Amino acid sequence: MANTPDMWVRDVGAFEPIVDLRMFTAAQQILAERARRFTDDELLQLLAALLSSKGALSGLIIDQVEDMPSSAAYRHRFGSLLRAYQLIGYRPLRDYRYLETNRALRLMHPEIVAATIAEIERVGATVSVDPVTDLLTLNGEVSLSIAIVRCQETAAGSLRWKIRLDTSLKPDITVAVRLDAGNKHPRDYYLLPWLDVGSSQRIRMAEDNGLYLDAYRTDDLAPLYHLARRHSLVRSA
């Protein structure tokens, strides 16, 4: 059983503090104030007031104000800074949609990797992950890289994708996950063998790419899981 506080033995100042006590106390007060629960309306009112005083908004501008909730708080509450800006009628001169999509892709990648690993293991194969490079190794034999590929729309309304191959790691297979027009969900997949496409650092794709590339296209990753599955061989007498 843990001792109650009245049984504790304290020695105030036993160690020389790294941070001055007054500075530490002031910092704790700032953090406590920032952590105070605001309603959505209060958060937006503070954001609108900041816009009125600064004339512009950004994550850096928000985080520099001591008595203001952090930009991370706005992202958490409203899904993105861009959404919070829209709610107060602010349209930044710079188009932040590209940055928000980048953030969404960073969050999407580990989810897709984890789901792929789970399916590979479900078919009885083994998979190891390099914690530094995220390179997957199937059954101790085949290296695999998973790349999420953003969709971009041209001025004419057609869709384009650019795949950057990892020339430093040279994985045996690059799994290119092409996203849909909204960059929200996978549209299709390409299983690209290094032996065939490794000479190109970047691959540009349209909606239809001819046999050279579309021969590697698949609607799902079933072909990859079939490749990873172990098959027992029966020795004939």
C-alpha cells in the first residue's frame, strides 16, 4: 500500500533547480491557462480577434500569442487550421490545402502499413519492419516499400499522380497506393518490381497508362497477399 502524503518526508531545495522557480511557476500558469477548456465559439472568437489585430493568421502567429490556445488545439477541435479559418470567414492568400493534404497523408501512411502487415500475417507469412526506413521484409526474403501517392488535378480537369521511387533502399517491390481525386481514400494499387521500374526515379501516371504500367495495377492488395502466402510442397514418392 502506498504511503499517504502525511507520511512523506520532504526536503525542499535538496537539489539545485535547472529552471528558476519563478520562471517555472510562470510557465505552469501559462500552460494551465492554455489547457483551459474553451467552447468552439470561444475558440473562434479568440481566432477572429487575433485576425483583427494581426491582419493574417498562421500556425506560427497563433503559437506566438501567450494567452492564446495553441494551433494544435484548433487542429484537434476543428480538424484543421484551414477549417477553423473558414469558420471565421478568413481566406489566407496562400492556398493551405496542399499542406493539409500532406498532413493527412502522414497520418494515413502508418494506418495503411499496419493494415497491410495484418493481412500479410493473416495468410501465414512473416513480416518485419525496419523502424528507421519503414521498409518491410516478407518471409525474410522480399523487401517491400509502401508509398502513398497524392492525386493532382490539371487545369483541364484530368488526374495525375507522381510516384517517387526510393533509389537508396531499392526495395524489391514498391506498393504505390494511388489516392482518389479528393486524396481521402485509395483509388487503386500498383505493385512495381524494382527490376522493371528501378531505372526511373520518378514515374508520372495518368488515369490510364498503357500496358507498361497498368500491367502492375490492381484494385486491391490480394495479389500481394497471395505472393506472401507460404505454400506447402508435397514430395512425390
